[in-house]
Amino acid sequence: MSNSNATGRCLCGRIRYRVTGKTIWSGYCHCESCRRFSGAAVTSWLGVAEDDLEFDGEKPSIYEIDGVRRGFCPHCGSSLTYAADRFPHYVQLHVGTLDEPDRVRPEDHVHCEEKVAWLEISDDLPRHEGSAADDNNDWMKS
Ligand SMILES: [Zn+2]
Ligand SMILES: [Zn+2]
């Protein structure tokens, strides 16, 4: 899947980005920390190589804890990015911040163990109890 030149921005538009390379992973995350950070019951992500993400103008502010760095706009509060020590040179973007979110199709569900009980998944995509990386060590090499 190619998302070259996909663009996105935060709610207020002070932070804008462009993806210049291919998608490494796209999917839903049901983990509690994504839920709290975004305020949404489930998050959807587009993962790319760090070098394939460019910001125009301001860069996101970072909240870092336990080797995880979550980027957000300090002006409007939009959740934007995820990066972690365990996934070097890799960054994820909230699909909801893309200008054309329809370009990204989720491939699977991760951290289903933490899914809210009332959310019913009706698609046939693979569901991982933890992260896709826990189930498949090759997931980042596509
Ligand atoms: Zn903003
Ligand atoms: Zn998550």
C-alpha cells in the first residue's frame, strides 16, 4: 500500500505533515493508553518509517512515558503521533488527522484484550490480543 504524499494536520492547523514513503502498518488499536490519550474508544493508525514523515512548520509536543512518545498539538490538543523505543525509526499517525483518511484501510486489530466491552467488531480483519509485533516478528519488514 502506498500513501506517498498523504498529508494531514491537527485541528487548528498549526501542525501539518506529509508522508513521503510507504505504509508499514495500518490498523486499529484498542489499548488503554491510546484510548486515554485520544479520548476515543478505539484508535486507528498509519505506521511509517520515521524518515518518511515530514512536518511543515511546527512539530508536535511530546508526552513521554515508559519509552513511549506521544505527539500532540500544544495549541488545540489534537493527538497526532506515537513512537516507542521498542520500534526504532518508526512512527505512527492517527488516521483521523489525515486530510484523506479514506486512503488508509486498517489491516487488523491490536490489543483486543483491552477493548471496551460494548464495542462490537463486525469486520473479518485479524485480531491480536496484544500487539501485532508480539504475534509476528516480521511485521515491520514488509
Ligand atoms: Zn493544533
Ligand atoms: Zn494503543
